[in-house]
Amino acid sequence: MPEPATRCRSSARARPPRCSARTGRRGAVADQNRGADSGNQRAEPKSLAWTAIFSKSGGAPAGIVGKTAIADEAAVLSRPCRTRVNAMRTTTLHEGTVDVVEYCCTARPGDPSVVEVHPRFSISYVRRGSFGYRSRGASFELVAGSLLVGWPEDEYVCSHEHHEGGDECLSFAFAPEIVDEVGGDPDAWQIGSVPPLPELVVLGELGQAAAGGGSDVRLDEVGLMLAARFVEVVSGRERRPIEAGARDRRRAVEAALWLDEHAQEAIDLEMTAGEAGLSPFHFLRLFTKVVGVTPHQYVVRSRLRRAARLLVDDEKKPITEIAFDAGFGDLSNFIRTFRRAAGISPGDFRREARNDRKFRQDRSLGRSLR
């Protein structure tokens, strides 16, 4: 069950501003590494300008101290930030202007409910189980595939009267500038809950695949896609396709060249967008439009190309070294990603390449002796 704000303590370095649920839920772990000063920031949810919501606090909205660039989304899962508060286990998967937190709740019928507060704009995808949600005088029953939508400083209560198996959510929390750019009527972000809709479920499952290392799309990219599609579906207004002029196309190509050059380094969406001089949301749309894949998908493919070359050209180099030299931060993720792309393991790929090379050499020698 949700923890009261006064009892939400998970980080020895800093105190979280409020204990919030699914932010998703229950005291967003993504907020636990923020400085104590940010805990005093208050929002004005009635402001229509998203970036002005936190203006009276005199600081940035729920920012992350020491933002970390992550070389590979799946590599995070090998060293996640996990916290348990009573019946809730949380795992921080990504930090930045888009925070991604996994929530696993084991609350049962009869457990007490506590009033909680959303610290940020958020969309939480219910991937398993069910729970009740009350906010703004409305009540909702969320099941697998539903979305819980949070508005900063909104109070709410979660309950578990109809299901004993707990629930799991993948929560995306957004900085106000991201919501400002994504757009949408404020009513959309105050809707509270969205039932399972195919347009949104597919993106929720893409996020789940990314969290489990089964997709080349980064979690922050999924979060931006989900936020944009959510606004379109709820508002009933389709977003106009992005138009890429000559300057924009050149900018996307230059970004691709930069990504290829730095693919072995720790790169995230915000870093690459900054190099291109664009916001993460606009850069993601532009790059995908021009290149045909997301920035992180392009990075993964660059790493795979480098790894394949090293496997063929340097037969003595250990596969572990190749994985890290190519930019993969985790050996198991490299093997999984390579197998998904090539259909065989890196070791089998190297053996087949060696046998093929030997076959071609023997055939060439046989021809020369005729």
C-alpha cells in the first residue's frame, strides 16, 4: 500500500519531496536522489503553461542531481536502484527529463489505504494485476493495459479490494518542459485513468520489452512516444507529421554521423539532442523521420556493426572485450542483442565466419594448383 510522505525514506543522500504513487505510484524512487532543497518545491497545477508550473518554487522541476548517461538501457538492469517500502518494491530504470521506474506492489485486500501525492506529470502502464484509484472525486478500477495519469500535486488513494495477487506498473514521469512540448489540453493530464486502448497498449508493451532488454528502443524514447500518443488519443487530435526541410535533414544526418563516431561511449537521448541543438522530443521525431530508426536503435546497430567486424577480423580477442569495445555495457545484453539480430550467438558467428574464410581460402588454393 502507499506510504505516507513522512515515512518515505529510501536514500541516505537526500530526502524525497513527497511520497507519491505509481508516478507514478508510491513515492517515486526516481525522486529519491534529488537534493533536499528540491523537496521544498511546490507546484501550481492550475497554470496552463507547463513550464510555469514550478516557476514560483524558484527552481527546476524535480530535476535529477548528477544525471547519468547510460550506455545501454538493458545494462541498467544489471545494477538497478531498488527500494522496498512495505508492500512496494521499486526499481529505477532511467533518470533524466523522463524518469522510468518499475513498481511491484504486493498489497492485499484489507490493507490500509493512504493519501498520496503525484510529484510530477506521469503516465504509468499497468502491466499486471489490478488496483483501485481515487482522485479529484472520481474512482477508477485499473487492470492490465490501463494507464494511470498523474498531475503534479494531485492527491489520490490506491486500494486493492478486488485482487490478491498484487500489481506491477511501468511508470514514466516527465519534466514540465517535456509536457509543454508534447502539448495537449490540461484536461488530458487530469483525466486520472485511461482504459486499455490498443493505440496505447502497444507502446506500453514496447516499454516493457525495452525494460527487459528485448528491444533496441530506449526507455526514454518509449516514454516520449507514449506521452505524444496519449495526448493524441485523449484529445482526439492527431499530431501533424513532422516536416523535415533540407536543414533538418542535414542536422539528422550529422547527428547520425556523430552517433556512429561515439557509439562505443555512454550516450543518451538528451546528450544527442543537445549535440544537435534540439529538445529531446523534437530530436527524436526528426531523427526517426529522416533516418528511419530511433537514435538508440541507430546506436545499437552501430555497435553491432563494430562487434561483427571485430569478431571476424580479430579471432583471438575474447568476446567479452569485443562487447565492451563495441559499446555494450553488459555481456549478457550483447549476446542477447547479437543473437536477436544475427540469429546465432557471437561465438557461432565467429566460427562460421572462420570456416567460411577457410573454405574460400582452400577453394582459391585449389584453383591455383590446377
